[in-house]
Amino acid sequence: MLPQSTVSITETSNELTSELDSAGADEIVRLLRCSDAQLFGGYRHYEGLMDETTIATLEQIAACISRNILHNRPAAGGRDADAAATTTTTTTRVVISGAGTSGRMAFVCASTFNRVLEKLGLPKLFAYICAGGDSALFTSQEAPEDNWRAGIQTLVEASQNASKVVYIGITCGLAAPFVAAQLDYCMQHLDVFTPVLLGFNPLHLARRIKVEQWHHTFASVCEQLVQVSFPQVEAAKAQGFILTPIVGPEPITGSTRMKGGSATKIILDVMFVRAFQLAKLLGGGVESADQSVAALLQECLLAMQETYLQARAIGQVVQLAGDSLRSGGRILYLGSDSLGIMGLIDASECAPTYGATYDDVRGFLHGCFDTLGNVEGNLHEKAAPAQQQLASSPGPSCATVGSATFDIGLGSFTRNMLPTLSPRDLVIAIVSDNPSGRDAVYRTLEAASGRGSKTAVIACTGASPASAALQLPASALAAVRVRLQRTSPISDGGLAASAPIHLEFAAKLVCNAITTGAHVLRGKVLGNHMIDLRVSNTKLFHRAIGIISRFANVDEAMARDSLVRSIHTDSSALSELANLDISEHVRVATTSQRVVPRAIVLAIAALRNQNLSAQAANAMLDSHPIVRDAVRHLLNPSRP
């Protein structure tokens, strides 16, 4: 038997992309394609997405969800169904929860399949939880992942008045306290909840670090869950499910927004389509409409392959995007429908991964919050009064999450961004077969071109003649035109339009490639490591220690000391700082710049017995404006 890894696979460097920082734009896209092939092809000897255990578990969860669907289904259609949608107080529910990308994918999938239920005249079944609330759907908020109390509170609220709940907790690295607490709560109430753990690490690698002010670790919660869950417990007796297929390390080490996010979307989409099939809601309720889980996964594989057929075109946009960031410009997405939402999400994930500013990558959506369809509604309108009150209050103001942050409509782009555009900026339109909003997106793109901005288009459509005839703006310097044989696994045209899940997947892959490649070209990646990440939660604190240890060639203790010194640049002695909780280090680090590069400089100096201050480390970094080049120079001063 082959040995099991002792290091988190989601935090392991992927050997396929170890020289990503030396690649050109086209090569970056092809390397991402190789890495993404592990989603379906598997990683080493571990059980993956296409293995029998995973497929069997998906089938069992889908069957459980289908029973919840049938429980909610009224005896008669028409007016009775409408009444059920508005008057049912004790019902069944599927609650999908996660932090960061996991929570955003929960939102996308819950929204999609609730739209299908509404088309069928059935009440909504799916609820999402994104740690930090709806503002975390499109702004960077990592700290809520550590808040286990909020995890329990939000689950109680999301499952209120439900008699049966299938809870799906998503945490790619099996580490988020927010999700661990929800799983623990479910196991204390198995009469109501069926807990499902979804992640991409083997169970033995679940985090064993104590959660602040709680009596559990993530590993201890997993150990309890195993005792009641399929596949460890036979299906007939199982009270929960564990789904942890291994899809390989991320192309950017630890960046689970990429493969982790893609695998999450694939699994949720397949699981829910299969549940609808088992409930006989698709294809007129006939048996022939059913597809196996394996066949549904094969459709997702085909969509990925068809997307990467456009690798060269994607590479052209990557080059434009990299040029923009290197020259101090911005990447700005314009979109409509659910594909535009994928661009909005992609933009939100660049800040923690690459230390990007909020304005480096932005997304704007036709229809704004009406299109987004989030539970909390128009966050821009709700944030404005609070901002006005804050502005009129004495003392320093805080603009971290102001109302402008939530102004995500195309009108906001026209008012606030269009007048500031320059040739350094890249504006990218994301469109689909859906004509709703497409003309408005095109008009806005043409206006951006008129201001001198570079423009590009991502068009994800079906392969029909009508789709092939879709006209793209003539001003676009580059265009990615993805044509999929199947835009949705749902064959009914009206329902499929409500669930273009393969088009969403394609748009995610393209957007991830563009912003990843752009930041690689900008110099924010060394090898395949994010060396300028923002240390804004416990997971990223520990990831930063690993990066410092690797590149400064020091042990973890020295790496941690250097990180702490870098965070508290003008604070007390190290002996005093060492006693602080991680949450206090994170609180300070969240608003600091170049924390990890500065820590690498300090660690290298300590290894050479040099007493270097944080201010002196900053001066050394200032002499090399590209972070990657600064670290390389320190590691090898003789290198040109």
C-alpha cells in the first residue's frame, strides 16, 4: 500500500506548475489546463471525483435531497403550488454553507436550483450561507471563516421552522471553524439534520489545531461525523455523509478558489440535478430522462475540455490583463445573468490571494442586485445610511466596506469608472446565449473603448447555429468564444435556460485563468506560491508561515517569529508578541501591506545572524517594486 500524505494536499505545491512564474501567457493557460485535468483524472493514488466511492456517495446524497423535494411538493399544481411557496412554515430544506469561495459557490448553486423549482411551480428548497453574510459574496472577507459562533447562529437562522434539513458544509482543506461548528450542531440534532461534509483533503489531514475559545478541532468533529456517516456506515443506517474526493494541489499553492471552487460547483450541480431526476421533476417525469451520476460528471468533463480548446484565445486576454496590472491599470468585468456573477466572484477573490487592492480587479453586473438575487437584497442602499452616519461622526472614518463597495451595477461603472479609464485598463465583457442585458453590456464596453481602454470579450454559448451567429463587439482586442455542446444537463429548454450550469463552469475557468495569469505576469507569484497574500484569517496565517519557511529556508518556529515581527512592525518585543492569540495577529495583519515579503526578508536576515528592523526590510523591498524580483534578489544577490 502506498503511503498517505502527511501534508495537506490543498496546501501542497503542484509539481505541474512549479515553474509557473517563468511561463508566458499561453504557457500559463496550458499549465492551468494540466492542473485542472486532475479534477477528473485524479491525483496520484487517491480516490477522486470519478471513483466508485465518490459516485456512490453522490447518489446517496441526491436520493436524500430528492426526498426533501418530494416532501415539499404539493399534492396539486397551479394555485396550490403557489400557496405552498408562500405559506409553508414547517418544511424540508437543503442548506449549503461555506466561507470564501465555498460560500460563493453555495450561493450560485442554491440560486440556480431555486430558479428551476420556481419554473416548476414548486417552493424554494435551497438556502445558502456565506460566512460574513451577503457582502462576502463579492467582497473579500476571510476573518468570518474563523468565527465558529457565527457558524452556529447562521445555521439556526437558515433552518428555522424546517422539519428536515440536509446540511452541506463545504471546506476545501477541512479546516474552517465556521463549518466545523455547524457540523457539530447538526450532530447534536440528528432528528432534524443530515450533515454532509464536502472537502478535498483526506480525513486524516483535517486540521488538528485548537480553535480559539472552543472545545473542538476540525479533526475531532470529523472523527465524530465518521461514526454516523456513509460511506463508513452502510447507507441504510447512515445519518450523515462524507465526501472528500482528492482533486490534486492547486496550480497556485493553497488557492482553493480555483480547483476547490470548480470541484465544489461540479459536485453540487451534479448532486442537485440527480436529485431532481430522482424526484421525477425533469423530462416530464419519465424514467428515460434519468442520467447516472457518472454520466453527469462526464458532461462536466466535456465542458471543461471544450473550454480549454480556446487556450490560445484565453492566453491573449491573460497577456492584456497582465500588461494592465503591470502598468498600474485595472481589470474590470462587465456582465449579465449568472455568468456575470462568476466575473463578480472572480474579482472578489484576488485581494486575499495576491494582496491586490479592491480596485485592481472589479466586477459590474447588469441589473445589479436584482440579477444577483441575494437574500439580503440591495446592499448598496442599506450601506449608504451607515456610511453617512460614519462620515458625520467625530474621529477617524473607516471606508473598508463603504456603500461604494456595493455599487456593482453597470450604471455605477458608467458614473464612477468610465470617466477614469485610460489605455492602461482592461475592460472585459462576459456574455452568454441569454440576450437579457447583453446589449447594455456591449454598449458599456464600447463606451469604455471610446475612453481609450483596452477591451475584450468572453462569450460562453451553446453550439447551435444561432449561438454561432452571436455578434461580438468590433472594438474588442481579444475574444474568447467558448461553444459547448451541452449548456446544461437539463434537456428541457425552458428549465435549462434557468440553469446554464456548464456555461457558468466555463466562465469560471476562463475568469480564473485571466486573473491568475495576470497576477503571475505582474510578479505576485514565486514558483507557484502566492508570496504577497493578505494574512486575514487563521488558515492564511499558517499558509504564510509555510511560505516563509520554504523560501527563507528556515524552520517553522523562525518563520512564525519573522511573520509576527513583520505584522507588528513597530510593536513590543517578540517575547511579548508571541503570547498573543492568532486572531490578534490576524486583526493587525489584515490592514497591512507586504506582510509576507517583509517576513521573508526578516527571516533571511535572522538566518544570517543579521539584526534587521521591519523598516529596513521595507527599504529593501522598495528597491525592487516587483515583489517576486525582490525575494529572488535576496535569495540570490548575484543573480541579475
